[in-house]
Amino acid sequence: QVQLVESGGGLVQAGGSLRLSCAASGRIITIGAMGWYRQAPGKQREFVARITTDGSITNSDSVKGRFTISRDNDKRTLYLQMNSLKPEDTAVYYCNGHLLDGDYVANNYWGRGTQVTVSS
């Protein structure tokens, strides 16, 4: 079964940094575009950043200049380097990816999320 599993979340003080990882596992032929989303308590899920297979990046205005999305296709892993964290960055961060599985079926997958808490 194809899975996306996030890791790297935790508690950090404002101004600090965290690096999130998202590892894809299972029978996968190819992984297409991948992205990070987040959801804070009482708010809608928010787009954070997206990266295509060839490295084209789209960032949300709220994180531009502070967060960097990257990927390692050989390791089948997505990353989000988060610097200059603010309390308003507190949220559950979700990994998303469009994958072609071992049966050549394309689907959109979500991880279960990792909690990021930024204290003031």
C-alpha cells in the first residue's frame, strides 16, 4: 500500500527552525508533483508550497522567504525547511503527492500530518 509519512514536527520557539520530511513508500512507479499544506485550529487547510518533478517551485506568500521546499527523487522524500518560524505557523503540516502506483494507477495521496507548534 502506498503511504506518505511526515516527520520532523515538534515544539520550537519563535525565530527557530524545523525541517519536515515526507517519505513515500510502497509500490510506486513515479511520483509527480508534491506539496505541503497546513491546517491551524479553527482554520481551513492552507497551501504552503509545491514542487514538481523537475524542481519548479510555487510558494505561498505567507511563507515565501522563510520556507524552502525540496525533494530527493531517489530517496522518494519531500522536505520542508522552515526558518524564522512564527507563532502563526503553528499547525498540522500535511504532505501531498500525486503518484503512479505499481499497478499504473494514478492517485492523489495525503500523509496523516505532523504537528508544528511555535511558541512566542
